[in-house]
Amino acid sequence: MNASQFARRRGWRIAVIVLVGLTFLGLPAARYLVESQRAEQDDARRPVVTGAAFRRDAERVVRYTGNLTPETMTTVVPRVGGRIVELNVGVNRSVAAGEVIGRVEDDALRLQVAQARAAWEAADAQYRQAVRGVRSQELEIARADLEQAESALETARSALARTRRLLDAEAVSRREYEEAQDRFQAAETQVENARRRVRLMEEGAGDEELEVVRANVDAASRQLELAQLRLDYAMIRSPVAGTVARVFTEVGRTVGPESPIVAIVNDRLIYATMRIPERLYGEFRGRDGEMPVRVYADAYADAEAFRGTVSTVAPVIDAASRTFEVEVAIPNADGMLRPGMFVSAVFVLEQYPQALHVPDSAVQRRQSGGVVYVEVDGYARERAVQVRPAGDGLSQLLEGLSGDERIIVEGGAFLADGEAVRVIDER
């Protein structure tokens, strides 16, 4: 091998060695160049955070304020006049319907019951005698009873005249005069019954007389019932269940049939009265008894809402304020809510069970309306949606998504439809 051939072979060897070296050095370099280009492309994609829509119950509500009023406010008055001898209640005391809360002096009323019972017994005895006939001894007794009744009538007449003069002189009360009148009338009735009894015994009773005597028994029975009823009226009873709000009198005072004794509020069911703007009348009309309401009292800042229902919607609009009145009925068995309290009420206009929600940040406002971007294979796809605020940083989706999409919850403010995106986090 001459020198030129050796030099040529050596050159090829060197070329092969260089080519092999460049190959091994070029692969990492090429890989580096590709990765650099890919990183540059990734950097060009807009970074976003994705998430999923979710479902929960939702409502459409309005909120207004008002004051509480009791279901009823009842003023208790006695049915008969007289001096108060018992009063068993005080302010804030709970009472049951029919419970005795006081008593008017009833001595005269008890006497009237005794007189009426005696008159009834006499009329009944007279009737029985008329039916079976009379004995001589009974006739003598009847005549003696008549004399005694006539003497009692004269005594009652004198007492009535004397009481009349004292009343004119304002020395006695009208109640005492009325009691004297009652005693006189009772004495007259006893005399009339005694005379009729004697006459029937002396003459004997025919059919007509028997009818008269029977009628007298019935009349005496009614007078006894009336006297017993007046005696019962001396017991002052609460007509309703509730709480005593005010006491107007005290033991020892004289009251009349129109004198207030106590005021009782029935607050087992309490009402909140609100003024609602006219524009919402269509939402409330016809929903009496069905629209749910949550009521919050300022007095119980940390308490859960009291549950109520719209009970009454006013049929007219106030022309001056352009509002209408709504009453909310609230059960109040524990008595926590008191008349006059200031409350706010949340009226539930509509309910949406398991409605679709997304974060507010996912909803973008465009000139055409609201849109939400979903991530599909590395690209942002625009979806037109209808939403309404749901509170707590959420929007309720009314239409536009099915709920299965991966939505872009952050980074969508400046996105365009079809723009490449890079997911940096998922929620």
C-alpha cells in the first residue's frame, strides 16, 4: 500500500468515526430541540382550571321585613257586676280556655238561687197536690204558708221603697237597689204561688187548673235555671287560651258588666305583616296557604328560621305606596315569638329540586349573553347558557349544559371559542 492509499483509507476511517460521533451527539440535541419546541407550544396554550357542574336544591326568593301581631287579643269582662273577691292571674301568665281567672262577690246571687229553688219546689208540690187531691191538714198548712208569704212580701216592699229613697240620695249603689228589686219580685212570685195553691185546694183542680199549675212548675224551673246561670256568671272565665298581656283591675274593686278585667293574647299562632311591592303581586296572588316562608327575628340572631306560610294576600293595592299587604302565619307553640317583634321574612317564590350549579367564575358575560367554556381535547369550547344568581358564589344553570362537561372555572375571562388551553388544576 502506497502512501496515497493509506492516507485515503485513514481519511475514511476518520470520517466514519466523526459521523458516528455526530450521530450519538445529535440524538440528544434533536430531542432537546423537539422538547423545547413542544414547551414553547405548551407555553402558548392558555392555562386554565377545570371543574364539574353539580346539583343541589335551589330556590327563588324575596325578602321583606315587618312586625308580629297575635292571632287574637281578647279583653275579658264580667257578665255580672259586683266587687272582685278573687283574681288569680298576672301579666305573662298562661291560661286555658274556660279557666276561672277571677270571681265577683256572689252572696246575693246564691240567695236568689235558693229563692228560685224554693219557688220551684213549692210549684212542684202544688202540682202534685192538684193531681192527687187535697187533705185538710195540707190546706191548713197552705193557708199558713200564704200568710207567711204575704208578710214577707210586705217586708220586701218596704225594703224596696227604702232602698229607692237611699238610691235617690246616693247613699247606696244601684246594684243594692237591683238586689232589693229581685227580692221583692221573688216575694211576689211566692205569694202568687201560695194563693193559687190555696185556691186549688179549696176549689179542687180541673183540667184547666192542672194545666196552669203545670205551667207554673215549668216557669219556676226556668227561673231556677236563670238564677243558677247568673251565679255561674260570677265566676270570671277566660274565653280563649293564651297569655295575659294586661290586668286592668284588682281584688276589692267594684266592676260592672262592661268593665275590662284582663287582656289575653292568643299567640300559639302568630302573624307577621309585610308590605310587598306591587310588581310582585302576580307572584303572590292565589298562593294563600301554600307559599313557604322562613322568618328571622332580630331578638334571636343565632336561632334557626321559624317556618311559616302565607295566610292572607290583600285583594287591593295601596295607591299611595304601590304596595299590598301580606300576612304570614307562624306556629308559636313554645311562645318564643312575641307580638310587636321586628322580623324579616324570606318568601320562597319557586323551588328547583336538584338544580344544576356552577361557580360564578365559570360564567362569562359576552355581548350575546352568558357563556361557559368547556375543555374538549385541549381546546376551549363556548356554550351559551342561561343562569340566575344562587348565592354563596354560585350560579344556577337554567339551560345550556347537561352537567357531564368539564367546565373551565378559572382562566376563562379572556378565552375565545376554539382557543388552545392547558389544564393546570382540576376541582
